[in-house]
Amino acid sequence: MADRRYPTDLTDAEFAVLAPLFAPYATGRPRVRPIRDVLDAIFSVLRAGCAWRLVPRAFPPWPTVYHPCRRWRDDGTWDEASQELRRAARVRPGRDPEPGAASVDSPSVKTTARGGRAATTPARRPTGASGTARSTPSGCC
């Protein structure tokens, strides 16, 4: 594909990796639109964050784009594509296609200077000069 319409359009190399994963089903109606146009439209909508009905006119109509996207989500095709792209990204620099370990990171947040029971005890309501709890002014809340 020499001319890319949008920055989200697939390159020839990207499409070569994804095309086998989105092969037509053995049964059912034959495709009317090229699968590359459908994939380009899906990536455009997802990147732009727009509604499916707002697919640009350069792409197939929104039902032609939305329904395969939903079907591929439900049958696991998107998960398989993600795994294939991860493997390809790992093989490129000469690494093993499957990761050997995983790392989980979570931020450490200091909740309070005091720990234990004092940290979870609710604060007391402020008291007035008379030692009784303050009441809200009349007419408020």
C-alpha cells in the first residue's frame, strides 16, 4: 500500500503479520470489502476514540467495521493477534518468543505516619468551647 490515508493505517509489514490471523471463515458469505480496509478502519476508530457510527467516509460503512471487530473480540482473534505481535516484537531483537519471567509493579503509598489501630480509627468531630459537638447553622444542608 503506497499511500496511507491515516497515520493509523497498517504498513505492508504490519499487514503481512496480521493477515493470516484474519483469514476468512470457511463458511458464510464471502467478504465484500478488503480485510485491510476493515482493519485500518478499526484501528482508526480505536485510536481516535470516536463512536463507531463516526467512521470516516474513506473507510467501509460502520456496520461492516463494527460487527467483525466484535466477533473477533468474542472468538479470541484479537487476543491471538496480540500474542502474535508480542512474539514478533521479541524475536526481532533475538530474544526468546515466550517471556521467561514477569514483573508486576505497584506504587508504594504512605497512608499515614501512624500505623496500626491509630491509622484506622476515625477522626473525632471537633468540639466547641462548651465541650459539645458543633451543630450546623440553621438553614444549611
